[in-house]
Amino acid sequence: MKSDHIVSDTLQKIKDAEKELITLKNEYLSNQDPSIKEQIEEKKRDLDRLRTYYKDHVMASCNESFEAKRRRLSKYD
């Protein structure tokens, strides 16, 4: 299903962004480089955008398809 593919891709992007953020935080803790701090802030903003997109668009489309399936099946009850 297309919606399953969108969900898994978006979740994978979120997971990858979280891993990159952890890596950047560890690197910052070891080096205390201000440029890494800027990268961390940028990565946090990207992660927030991904989470917002997932919540507002991906989950909404999944719920709509679930509701359509439920209505279609309830016709036969």
C-alpha cells in the first residue's frame, strides 16, 4: 500500500535524523566546537519539521484511509 510506504519512509527519516542528532551531540561534548552547536540546532529544527509533517499529513492520510475502509466494510454488516 502507498500509505504504508509513506509511513515507513517518514519514520525512517525521523529515526535517521535522531541518530545524526545523537552523533552531533556526542561530537560536541568531546570537542566543544561552536559550529557543531549550530549544526545541532539545525538538526533539531529539521527533526521538529519531520515530526510535524508526520503528525499532520502522514497520520491524517492513514486515518482517512482507515475511516474509508471502515465505512466500506460497515455497508455489508
